[in-house]
Amino acid sequence: QLQLVESGGGLARPGGSLRLSCVVSGLTSDVYAIGWFRQAPGKEREGVSSISTMDGSTYYADSVFGRFTISRDNAKNTVYLQMNSLKPDDTAVYYCNVLGVWGQGTQVTVSS
């Protein structure tokens, strides 16, 4: 059974950094893409970034381009989202998704 567990969220000050992790278990295919999404209070869930394990290609939403970096460690079945230069607008619950399966999410709060 495919399962995803996110961690690494917390409270950060504007301009600060956090690194999120998504551990994937139960995946039977070697070819897939993992996406990070976020949902702020009162807003729809939106795509933030994704990475393909097939060719390593990445995608970033305009709102995070240049500040966030997605990476993967296939040996650890983990995908990371390094978030730098955080802004209050980055406050949200962050989720990872693989093949339509969601993790439980991790809260990121950016506030002074």
C-alpha cells in the first residue's frame, strides 16, 4: 500500500528557511513523479513543485521559483523541499502526492 509521510514543517520568520521531507513507502513502480502542494486557510490546494524520477525534471510555481528547491534521494525513498526566503504568504499545510495518493500534510507557518 502506497503511503506518504511528510515532516519538517514548523514556525519560521520571514526570510527564514525550512526543509520538508516526504518519505514514500509501498511504491511498486520505478517511474513516477512526486509533487508538493499546499493549502492555505480559505484557499484551494495549489501545486508548488514536482520532480520526475525518470529524468529528474522539475517544476516550480511562479510564486516559489528561485526560493524553493525540490530534490530526491532514491536510496531513502525521500523527496525534499528546501524552502528559503520564506514569506508570510507561504503559510499553509504542505502535502506531497504520488499517483494520486496524499500524505497527511505538515504545517508551515511564516510569521514574525
